[in-house]
Amino acid sequence: MGNINLQITIKEENIILFKRCVRRLLESTFLLREKEEKLYAFLSKESNRQDISDYLRMIGYDILVDEKCELAMLIMNEADADTVGLKRANIVTFSNAQYHLLLVLWEVYLENLGYEEGVFLTRGDLIDKIKSFGLMPVSTELRAAFKLFKKYNLIDYDEEDSSEEAKIRLYPSLQFGWDVPQFKAVAAEYSKAEAEQDKEESAELADEAAAAGFDEEDEE
């Protein structure tokens, strides 16, 4: 790797916005227009985006702006993708339980995509949805996962409200919050679980059908 030359000039009136954008990206990975419109507007401007990109590349990062989803996200700089010590620098390793919850949240988001007012669900509905996947959520695990997801701007909710009617806001950043190898492993678990469940249900139906047949013969 050759020498790195950083030549950017930030106008005095933009210095604070520049610093806030960089710090927000480093802190939360995602910056959402819905939550921080002023920062998103600054970052979306091509010249500002290039300055931030140049600055972040000094430490092995870069920035991606998805105008359709109205978000910006911190990503690895391609030139440093294979650099030892930097490869996973901005990747959070979720637990399997947290990944299961992410899959449920993502499915709910996709089911409700297209509503202009955003995607919301209640805490009670989420727990019911989780249970429908054959999972039994533990309250401590849910609280830890919710707090982590909120930190990285995947969801938002009122931390003081733990009732079943508490609203949870799902953000489009959910689609980017995946570590591909772990996603494949968790998805494979789901596929295996669903196959086993289908097999059990088929066996139960066969038993019921056989039992019904015997009953009919006994009645004759």
C-alpha cells in the first residue's frame, strides 16, 4: 500500500456537521434520514460525501448512501478488505438468538413494506411472531437484543415502555444488518427446523388418517 494523502477542505460553517456525521457513522454504523434529517442532507450532498469518504478511508472505512432507503452506512474500504486486523472492524457478531430475532423482524418489515407511515409492530405481536417460529423468547434476551438493535439504528422504541402494546419502529437498515456466513447458518437452522416440523405434521396426519380408517372398519 502506498502513501496516503488526505487533502480535504471543510468550510467553517460545515465543520460541526462534518464531525457529527463521522462520529454518528462510527458510533451507530447507520445514519437515517428519518431520525437525523439535517445530517443526512449534509452527507447526501456529493461534495460532502466525498470529503467524508476520503477521511474515513484513512482508517479503513468508507461510506455508502442508499437514497432509495434514505440512509447512509459505514462500510469497509475495499482496499482494506483483506487487511489483517481491519477486516471485521465494523462488524458486530450477534448471538444466534439475536440473529433469530433479526430474521423475524426482517420478515415483519418485508410483510409491511410499502406503507408510507413506516413499519411498526407492538411488542406483543412481535413475541407472538417469534413464538410462531417455534422460539420461546426470554425477556432478558429480548431486552439485550432490542437495546443492541436500537444502538445500531435497526429499530427504535421507548425503553421505558415494556407493555405488550409498546410500539417498535422497524427501519430499512435491517436489510443491511447481516453477517453473511452467520446469516446462512441461522437460515439453515430455520430450514432444518421447518423440514422437521413438516415431517412431524405429516406423520401426525398419517396417524390420524390411519386411526380414522380403523374406526370406520370397527363401525362396520
